[in-house]
Amino acid sequence: MTAYKNANIKTTRSRNSVGNPKRGRGRPREFDREQGLEKAMRIFWSLGYEATSMADIRVGLGITQASLYAAFGGKEQLFREAVDLYRQTAGLSTARALALGSTAREAIRSMLRAAADAYTESGTPRGCLVILGAINCVTENKAIQAHLSSIRHQVAQSILDRLKQGQFDGDVPKGAPINALATYYSTILQGMALQARDGTSRKTLIQVVEFAMANWQQNVGSAAPGGS
């Protein structure tokens, strides 16, 4: 985030007069880039990439078109920065939960419950920017679609890595179908985002999580210790 703090989009020239000394390089800006990026993230999160126009962002941020392009470049560059910010803020809780669980089952359950909380958080758009931001795109926007797809694959890989760690630790059987399991729990994660966008409550999503985890023993194999 440090790079954002140095952005000097537009400044107001001070008059050199008595009682109003000339400001140096530290004079305030009229536009705060960090706040602008957060607002842009929420707009993309709410509308999706293709449905969001630069006019929507300009109005939402309350700046001129020239200042918008000076601060962020084009729409694609701005969206990529917004996705990065989302992953560092609203989207961070699921990754943390997956990393902190003492067993694979506990980690995945915590991840899904954290997602249910994040997807239905009051005061933010519902669902997930990474999952819902660009599902179907016209040809010229395929790079954005591929970018989000690659991030979703990283999430699935993180789940797979946690299952592998569970095999190493002994709480997931060596013969468990961990590739299919990683895909299964990624599917649950993505489906919950869509359900949240359609208005499903946090309470119901938590029930979905518990349904998904109730089959853990059957899915990984009855030999898994600590899987209750």
C-alpha cells in the first residue's frame, strides 16, 4: 500500500502571501488514491467487471476523467489493483482460516465458515469479487477472466496443499482422493458466493458448511484419525 501514498494526482497551488506561506512538496492532495481504490473495489465487487463503466467509477469516486486515468490508468489496470486490495482485506479471512486449523478438517471447515461471514458481511457487497467479478466476458476482456480464474485455481491449490499436509500429519489417509476433495470444497466455496449474492442468509450458509463437513469421514476414508 506504500506506493499509493506517494501518488500526487492533483494539487492546489498556494499563493505566496503574508499569513499564507508557500507550501512545499508535502501540501495536501485533492484526491486520496487509497480511498479511491477502495471505492473502486466496492463498485467492481457490486457490479462486476463488464457491467462497470469508467463513468460509474468516476462518479463513484467524485473525480474527473483526467484525474481517474492519471491515478489508475485504464479500467483493466484499476480492476487488477482492486482485486489485489480485495485479497488483502475482505478476502483475507478465508486464507487465514485455512492456514490456522490444527487438522485438515478443522482448517477447511474454518475456511468455509469464514467465507460465509465474509460473503454476508453487513455494509459490503454480497458474495466474492474474485469468484463473481468476471465469470463470462467478451473476447477483449478474456485476460481479466483468466486473471480471476488463475486466482481461483490458487485457492483450490491451497486447499489441496492443506490436505497433503493432513496426509503428512496423519489426519488424512494416504489413499484419500485429495484432488477430488480439493475440487469439492472449492465448489462449495464458489457456490456459497453465488448463493450469498442471491440473498441467502449467513445462517443458511453456515448450515451448508456443516452439511459439507458432515461427510468428511466418508469422503476421506474411515481410517482418518481425528476426523470426527
